[in-house]
Amino acid sequence: MKNIYKSIPLLFIAIAISGFYTSCKKDKTSGIPQVSYVRVTDPAKSDSLLTGSYLGTVIAIRGANLGDVKEIWFNDQKASLNPTYITDQTILVTIPDTIPKIVTNKIKLIYGNMDTMAVDFKVLVPAPTAQSMVCEYVNDGDTATIDGDYFLNDPNIPLQVIFPGNIQATIVKASKTELLVVVPTGAGKGRITVKSLYGPGLSKFYFRDDRNMILDFDNLTAAGGWRAGVMGHSAPASISGNYVRFTGVIPANGGDWTSAEDPFSFDFWPIANGRPKAPLYTGDLTNAELKFECNVTSPWQAGALQMIFTPYLTTGANGYIGDVNVPRGLWMPWQATGSFSTKGWVTVAIPLSTFTYSWYGAICATKLTQDMLYGLTFFVLAGGVNGTSCTPDICIDNIRIVPIQ
């Protein structure tokens, strides 16, 4: 019996060595790479085989003898390889985002002593993506800036930008990621279409978006509250009628409670404004944003724009401004560089998911809920971050809540 037990450790060692040798032998690549198929990387769609895919897409190359692959080229574009994602049977790789100049419709694998082999595969270029507009409210005849990708002009099939109303715009300047266009006369409201030789793409944003408009300071005002806001309509030039203007001296600490209230705030109380009891937004608050147009003509260097939603019955009192249990959004665009101003009107988007602060910048224990979304107060005040005493000129228009595109 002793002899049998003494031999067991030796048997385990032998098995372990054998297993290690077999494992190494399996992982070692030998021979010409073989590509059986290409598929998507989502395990739930592992049976979705590909003969082509778009720029920037992650794909899985499946086959044998792939562990010795040193380079992968899609047409004339070299992909970046991560050794962690290369095994003998699979390579995970991202198709380069650069549009090829020489199209071969091949994936080329370089392995061993720089030997090559190729398989058929088409790299597809997406239709244009218009992601955002520097300012969503631009007057007819003025130049608008559109940011996105795949704005590709072709002499045979020129790039086109079509505004709502099916009116084509004049393109002033175009790059792959930016367009400058003249807004055509008669342009309407809604999504913009950008067409290239690779197809049409609808903008993620709405031009002159008036969905869920809260205040436009023309037909929808903050009248009825203690402060309706100081109105402006020129210098700077308006983009859509009247706008509210915040201007005056802000001390370095953001004013605390020393800021003058009238020139730096408005109170929209719907019950005092004569509006019906209806929430300002009924959709998913985690997928919504407060948007407005803003023009800062004199440097803003201290204080936070406090954006506070209030329940329907709130009126004739402003204790909620300093209440640490009332959540709000704080916008301090000067904080990163010490100063903020704009070159004309810009569109600002602040997700409602970031309305999590108290008035001094601490995280509020109370969460923003649907029953708070009836009234709205803006006040340039405090924020909890010291800046530089300044006299900004902050103009705001077209305050709305819309889904995040």
C-alpha cells in the first residue's frame, strides 16, 4: 500500500507536465493563417456573419493559425492590434476610421516572416452624421456651423445640406467633421438632412427646436413672478425676438446673497403666470436635457447659473433658492479656464441627470422628480467656487426641455 501512495505524487507531476506541454502545443501557431469567417463581437449575435462592415466597427476574425498575425490591413489602412485580443482561433480588431484611398475590398493579414494572405471583405462608409449645431437658432441668410462626421464631398456626387421645408443650403466650407452653411430663406423647424455619395443622414438635433418650450421671452414669459427678468433684443442682435439678459457686477465668491436679484434672475411661477397645471416635461428624466441659446459678450469669471425647477404651487416666495434640499443644475463654464465668453449665440445642453447640486455646489440629498417640473428659476449666484470679480453680459433665449438625441 505504501508503494502505491508514494507513486501518486509522481503520477500527478507527470500529468501536469503533460497537460502543460499539450496546452503550449495548442497555443503555438503554425502554418498559414486560415480565415473561416468574420462576425460581429456581440455574443448574442454570434451567428451574424459579415462580408463587410462600417468604419470604426469592432469585428471578430475567426479561423486557425491566427496567433502569429503581426499586421492587419483593411484596403490601404493599417489596423491597430492589441495582443490581448489575438489567439490562434480569433482576432478582435477595429476597422480603421480613416476612409481608404485605394479600395481593394480585402482584409490583408501579415504573418510569419512578413508573408501575406488576403480575404474578401468590404469596408463600408457611413452616411453623414450631423451630431450637433453650434447654435440651433440661426437666422435666414446667416452662417450655421454643423458638427458631425463623414461629411464627404465628391466631384461627381456633391455633398448636400437640406433644411426643413426641403430647401437646400449653400455650403461655405466643408471638412470631414464640420460644415459651414448659409441658412436658406424660408427654412423651417426640424431635422436637417446631409447627403453624400454614401447616402442621406438625418441630424440628431432639431433646427430651431421649439419642442417643450418653457420660455421664449416673447409669447412665453416669466411675467407674474417677482422678477420677470431684464429683457433685451439688440446689442447683441436677437436670434428670435426678445431674450433675457443677466448683467452687473459679480464678486469673486459668486455673489453669495450679495448679488442684486433683479439684474441676475427671473422667477417663472406658472400659477402666477396664468398657465395651466401641466408638467414641463413628461418623459424619462434620465434621457432629457435643458437646452437654451446663450450669448456671453463680456467675460464671465465668477458665479454659477443656478437652474431650479419648482412645483406648481410655488409662488410668492424664493426660500427654495438657498434651500440645500432643493436640487438644481449649476453651470459654470468659466471654471475650466477662469473666463468664458462666446463668439455669438451658442446652444447649451445640460442633462437633467446633472441636476444634483445644492446652491453651494455640494451634492443634494434630494433627487429631481417629475412633480418638481412645473416652474423654473434662473439665478446667477454662488456655486461654491471662487473666481474673479467681473461684469459679465449673459444673454439667454429659448429655454426648453427635450430628449437627449
